Amino acid sequence: MHYQEVLLQHCAIAERSQFNWCSQEKDLVAWWLRQVERMENLRTVDGENLIVLDAGYRNDGPGPDIFQARILLDDFEMSGDVEMHIRAGDWYTHGHQKDEGYHDVILHVILDGEAGPDIPTLRVDRNSLGAGRCVSNRRVSKDELMAHAYFRFKSKQKHLKSLEAVGEGYSPLLLGMIEIVMAGGSRFKHLQQAAQVLGLKHWPDCRIWQGSNLSYPAASSKALLLNTIIQAPQIFQPEAWATPSRDSMSDMLIEMQYLGISLSQCREWLVNILAPFRGDDGGFEQWQRMKIFRHYGLERQMLRRLGLPKIKVVAEQQGVLAWRKDYCRTLSCSNCPLTQHHHTLTHIN
């Protein structure tokens, strides 16, 4: 069965399951980022009409949970930060009233309580969060997992084409390595700086970083590595990677490490850049053979939800990541195939 056909089958008629959720602050943050811009008829606890124009972006360090949000409050536009709490009184329990880092908070989002700070407050119904205990009622099939992996593979191919379109002659393999090197909390800024160094009008993908800042090198190190990579473009020529032998690939990866690129970054490049560049036959088959080399810190939870004992190869890992992106992270639990009750249609004469 073709993997895209499996994806289409997920649109079959189904009856929505009944959900019972448990909620935490992280669920509030996820709900805010993924759903709030699409929600209508929001009102604060004081009855003010609330429209979220821009949900902002998640803070990965100390301070408010959300930075640079933009809202309309009874037609009055406001820009600033958003703080999430389970109970309204947690604002004082956490000492935010004494912290200057919270002076730009324009909205307090809570689940319970009334004794909060004197700022606009939105109380969220727990039942609307849709995040927490997973209620999947069956195990994911291999075809379903590979279908999502294939869909993720095609999206990476599309991204490579966007790099090539604005790359002005630079190899997409080179530009892809620059994206991997620039990973981290200031990804947006660093990629814009890289575009200026390369003489590009803009970088085609400047999404705000959603991961941790803790494991990535400083900006000065990234700038030095960027200059080193640019001076060795021959390593990233597509012709050299079209059909490389195992020995030649090992030699080129060693040469990359001589430039200062870590082994982990080289492997990330093999998975996210080179494999999609090689296409379905060479690239996706490479995903299906290549053993996983790192964990993203979320596999254990996802494997439990999907009913899988473990994952061994990159294609399985990418399928798990795609499943999380399509359903779990976006809180689309009612659309998840694993929570559906399918009915057999009986022919009636």
C-alpha cells in the first residue's frame, strides 16, 4: 500500500471519542500557541471582548511564558507578554509582583481562582485544552507510521527546493548545513545574518526556535563556523553526494568535522538535508535503514501513546515526530486516527 493512500484513509467516517483530560501549565501554553488565534467569543473575567491578533512566541527561559503577543481588548490594541498559571493566586505565590521581568504582562491566563493581579485575566475551560492524558484506543500500524514519515520526508524535500530557489547559486546542501549550525534560541537572527553574509535577500525559513537554548554554542562560535563553512563549498556540491559509496561518504564526513562541524550536526545533516535531497529511492530508503543516533526527549511519551515498544530506525523516529506535530502538539486529538471508533457499514437491501 502506498504511504499517501494510508494518509487519505484517516479521513474515514468516525465517531468522536469522549475525552477526560488532566491539565498543567504547559498545556495552557500549548493551547495558547496552537489554538487561541482561531478562537472566537473570548472574554476576560471582567467581561471584556478579547481577540488574539498574534499569539507571540514561547519563552524558553526565565520570565513570562509568552513574549510579544498582540491582542485586542474591547477594540483597544495591546502588545506585550502573557503569563500562564493553574490558579490566579499563583502570580503572588511565585513572586511575580516583585519581579520587573513581569511588568510588561498584558494578559494573565488561568484555569481556576479569582485572587489574581489587577491585569486583564482570561479563564480557560479545562475541557477545551485537549492536552494531557492520551486516550488512544489502539496501536499505530507500521503503514500509518511510515505514511507520516513519508509525509515529513516530502515536506523536507519541499523546504530544500525553497532553499534552492532563493540560494542564488549556493548549493542547497550548503544552505541546509548552515540551518543546522544555526539551530538554537536565536535561530531567526542568526539565519538573517547568514543571509547577509551570503548576499541573499532573505532566508526562506526563519521560524522562531521552539526547542531548548541550553545545548547550543554561543553566537561567536556560530559566526566563526559560518565563515569556515562558506570557505569550503566544494564539500557540499551536489555531484559529490549523488551516489556516494560508504567509504567516500565517511571521508567527506570526516572532512566536515575538520571544519569544526560536530559529529551530531553531521548526522542531523544526513537525515534532514542529504536524504531528502537524494529523493524517494535513495533518501527515504536511507531513512528506513539508518539507525537513530539521538533522542528528542519526547519519544517515551509518544511511544506509549502510539502503543510501540521502541523505535530503531530514522524513518520510525520521523514518523513519531510527524504524528506528534499533526495531532498531539496541535491538540487535534479528536482527529487522531487512534482515538476514533470506526463503524462497519452494513448493506441494506
